Amino acid sequence: MTAATATFARDVATLPAFVARIADYASDGPAYLRLAADGAMDWVAAQADATPFISMREATRHATRLPAKLRAFGVPRRD
């Protein structure tokens, strides 16, 4: 791994992010995770309504703890 590649990987890992999944009905696009104060999960269509995570690392960590059938993943914020 070169120094430039290592820097890029570190920068991507620290980007603010969301947890997303591709809905069963793909024509509607991705769904983003919203966590309620009591820990309840909901999937919303807009990033503005989703729970932001401090980094891609945290979003990915949370996504991998969800049930595999959801196929969730971390996605960078687009703002």
C-alpha cells in the first residue's frame, strides 16, 4: 500500500455517513436507517430524515450488526 492509498483509505473511513440498504423494490432507490431514541429502527427514503453517523467506519460497523437479510452498508453523506 502506498502512502497516497493509505491516506485515501483513512480519509474515506472518517467521512460522515449513513447506513443504507437497497429496498426489495429497487425502483424506489436506497432506504436509510433512522434510529429512534428508544433504539427502534425505521427505514426512510431521504438522507435528511436518517440518523447520521460520525464516520464511514461507524456506519459500516452498525450495518454489519444488522440482520444479513437486510444487506445494509455504510454510504457517505452527500451534502
